[in-house]
Amino acid sequence: MFFFLYVGVKVALRGWVVIFMRRERAGGDFASGMVATGFWIGITLGRLVLGFATPRLGEKLAVLVSYEMITT
């Protein structure tokens, strides 16, 4: 159930962010699409990096580092 909810939220967010950038931020088609592309690249890179870093750092420290990167 969690997996379907997670995938559904990601797909909905992907479509919404382009519309938001175009309507509210007056972005062009290409620039708005690039924002969504940057979002997906960020998720992919984060998974790749944390996939290798987490076993070396430990789960608690990896979560702390991730949280600090998000909040700064």
C-alpha cells in the first residue's frame, strides 16, 4: 500500500510542478520542464549517493546528514 501511495504522490508532483511553474512563476515551457527534470535527477543522484554512503556512515548518521542537507 505504501509503495502505491509513494508512486502516486511522485507522479502527481511531477505533473503539478510544471503547471505550478508555468502559472504561478510565469515560467516558459522549457524552463518549467527543466525544473521537473532537475527534481528527478536530484532524486536519482540522491539514491545513488546514499546507496553507497549509508553502509559506510551508518543509518542514523546518514539520515542526520540527509536531513541537514535538506534543511540548509
